[in-house]
Amino acid sequence: MLIYKLLTAEQWAELQDKGATTGAPIDVTDGYVHFSTAEQCPETAAKYFAEQDGLMLLAYDSDALGDAIKWEPSRGGALFPHLYALLKLEDMLWAKPLPWTGTTHDFPAEMI
């Protein structure tokens, strides 16, 4: 199953430069890298990245990440994928810009 990570331009540059990261400040604080499913991603973007432009949407295969992925309850009791390992560039399937349209983020058609 594809799962998604939203990164700011600065976080994306760090991942590209270093090849791996512990994630955003909230990831470091919580002790795992927060991911969302395709269904959860728009709400995640609206809640944590409202009106932010320059975001990158990264896709990962949850099965390929193996036991490092744990599905745990979060917003409203829904299960969210959490990565208990470094977020690695080499594991990423693809990355696409996630532009802000002025009212919402414009997700790729193949994702939604």
C-alpha cells in the first residue's frame, strides 16, 4: 500500500542532501515519522500545512518498509502509518510538488 509523507522545502532539501532524516520536528518529538494514507493526506495537509506552498509529497510502499511501519490510532481513532526508523531517500518511490492553490493543496490526480 502506498503511504505519503509531506515535507517542507527545507526538509526536502535536507533529505536530498543527507539521504535520510529523522523527519520534521513533530516526528522527532513523537519518536517516529508520521505518514498518511491517500485518504488521510488531504486532512493532514489542511491541519498541519494550511496555506503553505512549496511542499513536497513523497510516496513510500508500506510493505517494503517492513516491521518499521506500525499502524496506530490517531485522529478520530483512525489507524495511521508511523515509521520507527529513519526516513530514507532510497526507500522513496516518488516525490511530487504539492502546490497551494489559494484555498487547498493540489494533490496529484493518481493519488486521490
